[in-house]
Amino acid sequence: MSDRRPVRHLVRLAALLLGPGRAHRGDLWPGLAIDRLSGRVRWRGRDLLTLSRFADIVPPGMARIAIVGSGPSLARQHPERLESGATILLNGAASLAARLPPLAVAVEDERFVMRHAPMLASLPREVPLMLSAAAMRALAEHNADLLRGRRVALIDNLRRPLGAARRDLDDPALDGILARGANGAALSRDPDRGVIITGTVAFTALQVALAAGPAAILLAGIDLGNADAQPRFYEEAGKAAPSGLVKGMPRILAGFALAREVAGREGVRLSCASPVSALLGLGYDRDGVLD
């Protein structure tokens, strides 16, 4: 069963009246307006924030960026061993921010915001956010003041871009933005112009990290294969929210396989801290730094 509020289902149905090519405008409704050209964001007719660039949040040329998800494996590891100020925390990994100050917290699923808005509200104001339009709207609905005065970068979907119709990834207009691979896989080389959404925010964060050109990227708590079997590290047994990862796993793994190819060509070392991650089957190196 979906955990979206009933009003969101009504909004989605109304958005479908625009046609499948523009139904994603419903992510903004009601109340959010984003001007991609100026970066100006308004909420219910009032100025809310001006978007930041990803490069202003994740500086280029870092020694290592860690992308930390909320997979069950992290419950048996020591994420505090990671460098302060060098991590992108995903969804429930935001709960680590007090002991592991991050570069940013990334959320693209509005349902996570609806379930865990208090967790995001507890983040220090100096922590930047990377948010999809839907997640931004959901957080503004909870408390718009959480976004005012904060650095926020927009996770925009290249397939369903804000202010434009849905498009195919073989569109020639995307030739200068995308790296393309087998099985329809693609990733964005310019996240400020949009990213490829696969169904896990970990892949979005990986596109942002690759664009910053660090020497190494470590993926922690990105298990993928046990999403329906065990609760996330911050959840209690029997109270885990449903996961959509299993259904989209072929698409997700194709994206991560392409990312490994791109990183190899560019001399970026990709490694995985999870001992049970599906990424290990793609040839990602195992790093025991958190064990």
C-alpha cells in the first residue's frame, strides 16, 4: 500500500489530465514554483530560496567523497570513521549528521519526507540539501522555514525536466550531457542540468560525485539486494517502510555498471563498504574501512 497522503493521489490524477508528457508538473502542486533560469524558488507566492549549484556544495577535486545510504549493513559498521565534511548522506542516513557532518543530505522521494520530516527538521541549518521538486514541496508543506536561508540544489529529472515535456534519453539535445551505456543505461555529466533517476537516490548522488571529479568515491550502506528482507539501519524491525528497489533493480544495476565504466576511464576509484552489496557483483572493489 502507498504511504502518500490521499491528497497527493488526487493531485497526481489531476496532473495526468495534462497528458503523460507533462504529468510531472504535479510534483510542484500545490504551492511550489521553480524558475530554472534564475534559480528562484517561490512557495505559495512568496520567495523561498535561490537554488545553489551542485559544484558549490560538492567542491571539485576532493580526495574522497563517501555516499552513505541506509542499507541494513550499516547497522553493523562504523560510519563515524569517515571524514567529516566529505559525505553525502541519503534519506535516513541524515540521522548520522550530528556525528558525521556531511557535505549535504540528498532526498528525492517525497514519501520519505512525509514519513521523516522531523528527521530533516533536526538537521543544522548549515547542512545543504539536494532535493527533487517533489521532496522540496513536501518539506515546504511541513515547514517552509526549514528551507529559508539554506543552500539547496535541485535534483531535476532529465527524462521529466521541470518546465518541459517528457523526453527520451536518445534526444540529440542530451548528447553533451549524458554518458550512455548498454541496456539503455545513462548518467548525467552535468547534474545542474539534470540527472538520470533510476529509483534510488544513491545513483543520483553518484552522478553528483562523479561530476566533482574526486580521486575516490566510497559507497556505504548501499546494499540493494536486501531491501525487502531487512529494515534500514535506522528502522525498527517490523516497522520498515516499503521499498521499490526490487522492481527497478535491473535499471538500477545497469546505471551503476555504467558509472563504474565512466569512473574507470576517468581514473576515479569506486569502492563499496557493504559486504553484502549487489554492487560487488558488478566488480566494485570491497573496502573494509567501516568494518
